[in-house]
Amino acid sequence: MKKGIHPENYRLVAFKDMSNGDVFLNRSTANTKETLEVEGVEYPLVKLEISRTSHPFYTGKSKLVDTAGRIDKFKNKYAKFKK
């Protein structure tokens, strides 16, 4: 590998899945201003919308969220193309 192209500031960072509250530690260079205490140790915090613990592909559970009837609007719009 080429020398001098990889960051040197890897550290343990807490990643928190905001959809289910799961927290896991991993090494990262991500910049963050927030911190989180995990087992008595303070770590930089990176908030995630979705992770392996909440993604339908990994969990095997499909969750359908219909915001403002978008699915119904779609079905009505393309119903005329059905034969």
C-alpha cells in the first residue's frame, strides 16, 4: 500500500442507530461534537438513521411506512395501465 495516504487519527467511536437505540463501537476518523458514555468510558458519538440491526435486509423483517398516502397515490396513478 502507498504510505502517507491513509489517515492516522483512527479512534474508537460509538455509533448509535436512532431507529432502535442500538449502540456499537468501531474505529473511525469521523468528526463529531457529541459524546456518549458506554460502560463508563466516554466516546465520540455518530448518529445513524439505519444500521445492520434495523435494516430490513439484515433483520428479515419488512417495514412499510406510508407517509401521506403515497402508496395509494402511486397505485391510483398507475392503475389505468393494468390490463
